[in-house]
Amino acid sequence: MLKRNYKGYIYLLPALIILGIFVFYPIINTIIFSFDETKASGFKFGFGSYKYLFTDKRFLTSLFNTVIYAAIVPIISVFISLLLANTLVNLKNEKIRGMFQSIYFLPYVTSLVAIGIVWSWLFNSEYGVINYLLSFIGINPINWLGSPKWAMPALIIFAVWKSLAFNTLILTTGIASINPQYYQAAKLDQASKGTIFREITVKLVSPIIAYTYMISLIAGFKVYTEVYVLFGGRTLDGAVSTVVRYIIDRFYGDQDFPLAFAAAVVLLIIILTVTMLQRFASRNKIHY
């Protein structure tokens, strides 16, 4: 068997070497040195970093914020993206469809730093457009980027908007690939638009929905750039501190390498666990 497939293994070898050097080797090293208690030259095995990690208020706050972010953003983003994709596919006018596709795809091809600057202006508590619009319905100005109470909602709004482009593109492709005969048969049976959307569109693109949600969920746990471009170096008393931010601060700021490695390992375990649970839970809900 091995001799018969040796050519296939040879073709895979370059990719396996690259993965081994740049992915598996760093992961193994991170796991090993997360148990180092010397914090200097040499190596002394121990669980000190992990014990400290789960008593560190900074880490627990960062973990809580990350879980909240990852629990909210992917669901909202995928749901809105699904509605947008369905609307775009059903647009009859090709020019209007092309215009809207260009508009919603702009965030994906625009620098995240530039987008963050624009949103910082939109969220500005004194002259921001969002507060200006809220004033029409009698809501007082909100200090979106300076108040720990409103920092996470501002981050979630920004992250959902940023992720719509990619998610909508993927879901639009999936919906457009559905055989039109299903819709024609449903219309002959006088099914409502809501029924067609639930029973045909959602079920037939459920694998793509699951894939999009999975990607968004993993990105949610690794969130850092969105926080940095929107709030700079501020954490607002930990209100927008995330696990990745904690790892970077411990590694580059405090130079506590074992603790940073331990936090990275915990994050890896959480992502793997949540991903496996999500795949198991959605197994009976996905139609291939």
C-alpha cells in the first residue's frame, strides 16, 4: 500500500515540511515551554504558570471578554450575512445587484486600520455620526470609545460590520448554486417566501452556513486587531482586553514567556474544544 502511494506522499512532502516548520514545531515548543518555571536559562518542569493563570484577574477578565465576543459576533454576523446574501441573489436587476455587491465587499478589501479610523470618528462622543443619529430619537450622546460600559457594544458593532463582507460573499455563492427547480416547485405549491427561505435556502446551504460560522467563531476567539485599531493601546480597565491582547502584553511587555505560552495553550484548547462541540452539535442539523 505504501509503495503504491509513494508518489502521493512525495507530492505532499513539501507542504508537510512547511507545516512542520511553521505550524507544528511552534505549537509543540509553546506547549513544552509553557511548563517551564525557571523564567530564565535552563528548564524546570512545573505547572506554576497554569496555576497563576487561573488566579490572575487580568487573564480571567480577558477570557470572559473573549468568550462574550465570540458568542455574539459570529451569530449576528452570519445571520445578517445570510439575509443579505439571499436578498442579493434574488435581485432581478443586474446593475443594482453589481452595485450592492461592490458596496458590501468594500470592507474586505479595505485596510483594517483605515476602517478603524473611520469607525473611531463614527463613534466619537462629541461629533460622531452615530450619536448624531441617536439624538433624533431622544438618546443622549454615548461615550462609545471612552466608557467601559459601552466599549464592548461598540467593538461588537464594528466587528459585525467588518465581517459581513466575507461572510456575505461565501453565502451568496452558496445560495446562487442552488438548483432553481427547487424554488419553482415551491412556488407551484404556493409556498410563502418565508417557507421557501427556511425549508429550501437555509437547509441547502447549511454546510456553508456551518463553515462560515466556524471560521467566524475561530476568528472571534483570536480577536485582537479590531480592538487595537478601535481603541489603540487602551483596555478601559479591562473592558476590551482579550486573551490575545493578554498574551502579547505578557510576552512583549512583561517578558513572562512561560505565562504567555500557557495562555496561548489555554486559548488553543478552548478553540479546539468549542470547534469540536460545534461540529458535533450541528451534525444532525446540516443537510448535504
